[in-house]
Amino acid sequence: MLRFPQAKINIGLNVVNKRSDGYHDLETVFHAIPLCDALEIIESEEMRTDFGHCDRLCPPRDNLVWRAYDLLNNHVGGTLPPVEIILRKQIPSGAGLGGGSSDASTALLMLREMYNLPLSDDELRALSKQLGADCPFFIAPSPHFAEGIGDILSPIDLDLSGIHLHLVLPDIHVSTKDAYAGIKPQPARYDLRTVLQAPIETWKDTVTNDFEAGVFGLHPILGEIKQELYDRGAVYASMSGSGSALYCLSREALDLSELSKMYTVRHFIL
């Protein structure tokens, strides 16, 4: 079985509270985008993995896809047969695009289908939360408003059909710890669900990402890229999550040829 786990972007991200357990409450909207990994799971006589270049980044058993298999196998009493898992990455790690979480949730969906497991989407969401706060979104990745640590999801009516998305992928890894160190939690200035109903041309000053100020201080080039996106005609630009990926929205394709000489730039129509 072959599937293509999607990346996501955060549209707006407000860090509203630091909890007693050390985590942070946030408000954001998750929106899937057409940047995908490739994940294949096939029956095998023994557990095998081919995670490509990911094998150099962490031991295979630490990969979220293998952890998803182990989690589901434990949940069904150890009855899952061994499989071979082949993963090819296109979604960069540590970029704020949810690639690892998407891979893990897609693996749960694939295994449920392969072995006809009587598990609902809600049950898979509850399981996936053990792998990552944004994993539940990828069980059915339509636009959702997310609260809590990103795991409390509510569908949101957000139609970006026909909008051009340009994604810039700098070769910069942003530490989540460092990103949160630059945050001062405070109530959101605007109700995200309300302001997103306005045209995208109005979002610049109301749909904001609280991580940007601190992360741009650590990596000024990211702030410069965001400004370049506006200079080139974007009507809305933002960092996704805690970075380092940046994206912009526009009504038509933009000329980002100069940026593409220095960074990976991808163009999609939503």
C-alpha cells in the first residue's frame, strides 16, 4: 500500500498561556498543502524499514512511523503482522510543516485499512496524540482550528481554492526550545476564526505568528525572506509553526526567481 502524507501550514499562531505542566496553550489553524512524502507499507516475514536519509538522522525504531506501528500493535494486543516500511521524504524536518506527524498518522490509517481494524477516526486521533500534538489533525486533514497544545480540533470553514501558495524552505533548523524561549504568552488580539473569514488581503496585520519576533531575532534572514515575499507581491506571508519554513499567499503566481537561487522554493495552487 502506497500513500502520500501531506505537509501542513499554520495560518496564524497565538501562544496564549503557559501551563503548569510546562507546555503552552495555543490557537492556530492547520491547513494541509500539496507537499507530500511517500510512504509504502507492505507485508513482510519480518520487520524491515527503509527510511532513506532519515536513517542517518535517528535510529529506525525512533522514527515516528515505526513508533506508530508499535503504538497500534500494542493497542490491538500485539496481533499486527510484521511489515516492511519504506519512507521517502520531501517534507523537510524541523521546518514547522508537520512532516513527521503526518507520516505517523498516515501509517496508522494505512495499517487500519490493511488489516481491517475496527477503529474509528476518533480512536486513531486519541492514539496519534501520544506521538505528537499535531498528529490528530492528519487523521482527516481538512482545515481545523486547533487549541490546547494543538490537539483540540474544530473544523473551520476556510476555502482557499485557487489561491497560489509559495513555500520557501531555508536550510535553517529552528530549535523548538529556542523558539518557545522567545515567547511571552498573552491572549490573542484577534479572534482567529473571525478574521480568517475576511479576504486574504486583510490578513497581514491580524493573522500573526507569535513565534516570528523571537525566531527572526535568532535568524534575521527569515525576516528578510518574509519581507521579500511581500516586496514580490504576496498579499499574506508568514512563518509556519516555529519555522523555519515560510510561505505566502497570492491571487496569482509570483516571480521568486531571485529567492530560488538561494533557497528551495515550491509553488502550489490550493
